[in-house]
Amino acid sequence: PKSILAEEGGRLKRVSLGDVCYLKAAGDYTVIHCAMKQYLSSSGIGAIEKRLDPSLFIRVHRSFIINIEHLGACYRDIGRWYLTMEDGRQINVGKHYQENMKQLIL
């Protein structure tokens, strides 16, 4: 899909996947972070992950999926990977997701 439905003010709004910077798990819900706004999805992060294009969206932590088009930088420190998103958010790559970093590095 090119978009997903998310809640905004009691209504469902179509959010373009190109606008999504990253997704963060919030219990049984998922918070969808875009550049200017956040939306809430009643779907869990695992269910949403199955519908996303794996060439654009990468699971980097049990609580985070990033859109690589919105990745600002990545760096390694004391054996761990860290990501800086375009909005300045720092995301720690989980140790079980270190292998996914190979998709980012050419």
C-alpha cells in the first residue's frame, strides 16, 4: 500500500507512507511519526510491519520501524548502532536487529 489509515480527532485519516518518518510501538497501538504530526493506529507494530515495503521500512528495535528515506545519520559507539532521524530523534538499534543494519550500509 502507498498509505495507511490512522486516527486523528476521532476520524480515520489516510497517511501517505512517504510522509512517515518512523513508527513507535505503544502497547497494542502504534504511533506514526511524520515530520509535522503524529497519528495513532489501533494496529500493533507487528501487524503494520507486515504491510510495509521492506526496501523502505526497516525494523531496528522491537519498538521502532524507520523509513530509511527519513534517516539523517547512523553511527556506532561501543559496539551498538544508533540512528539519527531527520527530526533529530535518536533511536537505539536493538541487539536482535543489528543484522538489519547491513541493509542500510552499501
